Amino acid sequence: MARGTVSSFDRSKLMGFIDTDRGESIFFHREDVVPDAVGRTYLLAGCEVEFEWGIDERGRPKAINVRDISPQTKMIDQKTYEEVGLLTVWNRDGERAHGYALRPNGEALFVPAENCREALCPGTRIRYRIGFRIRSSDRKLLWFARQVEIVEPESLDVPEPIFAQGSIEDFFLRSSGELPVETAAAPDTPEVERVYSEAERKLTLKQLIARKLVA
């Protein structure tokens, strides 16, 4: 198995590149990523991975059987791991009600109503654990949310993150609605009261503005 570090991943095209230990850059597609312990296949830049060399349909080299081997990912226990996501779709279809949640890394996760402790609607932040079933036709793992509960913004208690600071996951889970540092308002400064002359006090507001005496 070869090793490397993910240099980029395009979520719209579901593809990315890995910088290998040999100093080369190799392409990979999401379909060639092996799900981690909680079903994630989107790899963020900076992830340590191992992979095998393969060939695409055009005869070009590509990475296959790509696995996230980052220390944080290896520590995940699927039975106890909790995640906070945003419910984006909810289909109220009687007993088959279900929806999809946006996971912190940008992937969609199936949310069955039978695993929800409360009534849900799109736009709700939810906390959940990860479950899976094995599809009999092809033995593929199907991932879903279990033990789903609503998380109120003011009581949001997110488990310690397992991703890099500044990543999309970090922003999604830790965002508090405050202005970013670069756009935050400057600290309040004392205002200096303008002193008008006797003649200026007799002018109308329109006249003051015309004379540029009012900011």
C-alpha cells in the first residue's frame, strides 16, 4: 500500500488529489474511497491516507481503495461516536417519513423517522449516532442516523472535533453566528461632541448638511 496526504477534494465533482510520499500527485474519485468507521467518504485536505495504484478508463494512473488513516479517524468508535448535523430534507410520508441531514464534512446522511425521538422539520440541527445495514443484493453498507434528537443552539454541546482547525467541519460545528474576525466591528471609541457656533445654531438641518457641518 502506498501512502500520502490529500491535497484537495472537490465536493461538486466528487474527486480530489493526493500528494504521495514519492513526491507525485495522483487523482482519486469518491467511489474509490473506503468508508471510515462512521461511513464518511469525503476526504478533507490534510487527511493522511493509504491507497493502491490503479488505472482509470483512459489508462491514466489513479488511487483506488483509498483509506483515511489519520490518527483522529482511527480513534473513532462507531458505537459511541456522536455527530451534529443540519436536517436539510424531510419527507412526511406517513409511516415511511424520512429525511437527509448535512453532515459536518458535507455529505448527506439518511434519517429514518423511526430513529427520531422528536418531530423534525428542515433547518433543524440534530445530534445523532451512526448506524448501518448491509444490503443483501451487493453486501454494500448503507449508513443512517440513529438515536436522533434536536439540538437547541443555546445548548449546543459538540463533542471534541476530530478534524483540522479551520476546516469546513470546524466552521460548521463551531459557528456561533458571530461576525468573522476580519469583518467584526472595531471596539467602540468615545464620540467627540461637535460644538456649533451661535450662527450655525440658527441654520436649518438642510443648510448644515449643505455646508458639510453634519457628517
